[in-house]
Amino acid sequence: MAVLPPDPVFTLRCAEMGPVNSLCFHQNERLLAGTTKGKIFLWDLQTNRSSLHFEIGQEPITALHHTDDILISQEKGGTITLWSMTNTGYKREVVIPANYVGYCRSVLYSNASSNDDHMLFYPCDENSIGVLHTNDAENSAQMLIPDDAQLPKLGTVNCFKPFEHASQLFCLAGYESGHFVTWDLSSGMIVDIAQVEADPMAVDYDALTNRGVIGGPGDKVTTFSFQRQSMRFQRSSDIALKNSGLNCIRIRNDQKVFCSGGWDGRVRIFSWKSLRPLAVLTEHKSGAIMDIAYSTGPVLQWKAPIMAVAGMDSQISLWNLYN
């Protein structure tokens, strides 16, 4: 007999929120949701109520990140905004315009040796990537710009993943053409380029196990690794999906599972060790899954780390899975 999918521990919804595009946790007990209507909702996970919401613009919010004291939002169209926390909410501090029309999400990289050193990677016009330190956002911008004369036509940047190896910081970026470019941040130079599938939508990589996953409009997840000495990208195997199209793919912090969010409204859970499918979550009945986020530690209410899932069905589901 088929194993039934587990149930969520809770589902967050309110009439004002509407479809949710992006999620991030803040210190485990707070969950922030960015909507397609340009609003941010702050959910208190001790009460499971929305304690604050505010509008930042008319465009959908494509990504959210939170350090201890800074909120970062990315709007469709590319605008990046840094917000400071106040006693009553958030105050807009720095606005970085970025003329970007694709669907690439910004990524926040945290230096393991320093709690205050966070680097934001964000898509810019054409095929370039902006990099800045959040504690000096106005003066620290660096640009990763491919040399079109030396490379195949890449198109826009669609997804990327910064990671560290041998005390060096790299960024793996997937482009519209299906090429994946590995950047060395110390030199700003490209160390490798490989072609996978056209129009990748999402990528994640775990440097500890040296394995990554790529999802896109097709009916499979592609795995890869790096040849560590040369940092050459190596395509590995494909995992077949029943239905085509992924918007997001996330490796959990403990390297036990990874999850994909599909156009079909399904969240698929896989073992990170064996890549075997473990469960298909069907709580979101209509519309695509747009984002998945993990708490970095236990949430007090459920005494376990929690996975949050956002969908176009105007709800956020919370899960305690395989902990």
C-alpha cells in the first residue's frame, strides 16, 4: 500500500496576504513572507499570527533575507532594499536599483567565521552579478561581468550559488543558455564553464558533500559535483520527475534531505545521501510552489527545525520532516 504523505504542523493564511513569492526565517521564531502584491508579512511562530505587514512597492517580492538586524528585499525588476529593524517595524536604509527583468533570486552568503560578514549576490542588467557586503552596502559593490567576446552567448543570469572551498569563495551561476559558469571571487575571473540544460530555474550546492542539484522547466533534477583541484564542473546523474517544471530547489542545512517546489504545486522530498524520493507533499492544491525555507534551528512551538513552503494558493505550510 502506498505511503500517505505527512501533514503540515500548521498552515498560515490571512485574507490580506494573497499569493506568496518568497520566504525567510528570522531567528527561527519569526517568518517573513514576500507577496506578489509587493507586501511583506511578518508571522510570529509562537502565536502563528501575522504581527506586522507593510508595503514596499507594487512589484512582486522575489526574494527575502534576514541577518540578525538587517532585512533585505528584492523586487521584480531587480531593486534591492536594505531595511534596519526599529521598535515598530522596519526602516528603509539603502536602495540599490538593478535593471533586471528575469526571475533570478538574490542569495545571501554568510561567512562561517564571522557572524557580521554577509555578502549579497544579486542579478543585474544583462548577464552580470552584483556582490556587496551588507555592513557596507554603499561602498562594497563588486560586479561579475562575463566577457562576451570570450564566451558563448549566455543570455540573462537565471540562478546562482556562492560557496567556499579551500578558504576561497566561488560563485556558480546558471544562465539562460544553459551554461553554468564558476567564478573565483578573489580574482573576479571565470575558472570553468559547462553546459547543462537551457533555462535553469534553480541551483543549490553543498560544499561539504561536494554535490549539487539543478532544476528547471524540464522533467528532471540534474546532480553535479566539482573536481576539487581544478574546480571543474562535473555533471553526474538525473532524477526523473513525474511532472515538469521547478521554481525552487533547496538542500537542508543538515544535509539529510533536499526539496523541490514544482509548477504542479507539489513539494518533493529526496534523501540527500541516496537521492531516493521520500515523499510528495500535496498540501498546496492550486498554483505553483514559489519558495521553500528552512529554520536554522528548532522552532520553540514544535521543538524541531521547520520547513516553510510558499505557494500561489495564498498560504504558507509549515512542516517537521525527517528530523
